[in-house]
Amino acid sequence: MRISAIKQALSDVVEITSEDGPVFFIRCAFLVSVQPELLVSGAEFNEEQTEEILNAGLIFAVERKAEEYLARCEQCRAGLEKKLLNKGFQKHFVRVALDYLEQRNLLDDKRFAFSWVRSHTVSKPQGRTRLLAELCSRGISSSDAKFALDEFFLQKNEQELCKRAYEKALRNGKSGEKLIKYMIDSGFSYKMIQMAQDDCTES
């Protein structure tokens, strides 16, 4: 490949026009052995170097697509990786791009987990054990999930969530063993359920 024109787009991103015609962008951070200073107009590269430069362009394309998803809402790494793979991007390129986004703190599973729990419990109050299982099922590591839940329960009282869940279940017509089973399935301990039952009886 021979570069016929090159233009700086961002601090670490350049626009390359090859002699064969294609115009593409690369992030220099994605280059492995090709030195960024070698990317000048008129420079020629062998087959191996050309592949590396083109791969850097493909990784940058993955990064841009990932940033589109992140601009809409918080994402977890596993979920974002799945979306990108479904778009047809190669797994290796996806992993390199997501590693880069994590380094820049644009992708953070702990932050996603906290955000998910906070929004989820507004309409569906659940206990710690159920929330932990839900997060892990979404590809969040147990350590990141536990960290997010610890942060969340510093701000929210789990017993209050239990009472909300209990009241909601009553409104939906649950009672007796079905009610208890529903509450346990929602992640609350039997002790918490009894306390919620006592509170509702008193009120």
C-alpha cells in the first residue's frame, strides 16, 4: 500500500487515502509495530504492514460503533460485545476496541451495574440476592456486581424495597404461600418478608 494523502482528524486519529483509492480512518494507538511517524504522504508499506494499518482502521470502526451505543445509555462489556459481534465485526477487533474504551473509562461494568440496579428497582423492587443473579446473567462479574450492590444499598434500605415489593404483590392479588414464594424468588430473606408483613398488617 502507498499513501497518497494523509490528514490529522483528531489528536490520535488520522485520515488515510491510499493510492488504490480507499479512504479510511485509524487510531494510531491501535498500531502494533508500524510507527505513527511513518504515516506520511508518499510512504509505502509491505503486505504485513498494510494489514496492520488496515486492521487499525477496522478496530477504529468498531470503537466508533461502540461509542454510538454508549452515547445512548450505559452498556456492560458483555452486552456491548454481543451487539458488535451481531453487527459482523470480528471478535479480536471488538476486544481491542473495548479494551481501549475501558482504559478511557467510557465503558465500565461497575458503573453500568449501579445504573441498572438503580433504574430497575424503581419499577421492580427486588432483594440483593436476586439483583446479584440478574447482574451476573447479564455478563457482569460477581465482584463488580457485589461492588455496585454495596454502593446501591448504602443509599437504599433493602427492607424498604422488601416492603414495596410486598405491597405491590398484595395489590396484584398474591396471598398465602404464593406471596411468600414470590417474595423469596424476588431475593428477600424470610426475616425481611416477615417484617414487611408486620408493617403492612399494622398499617
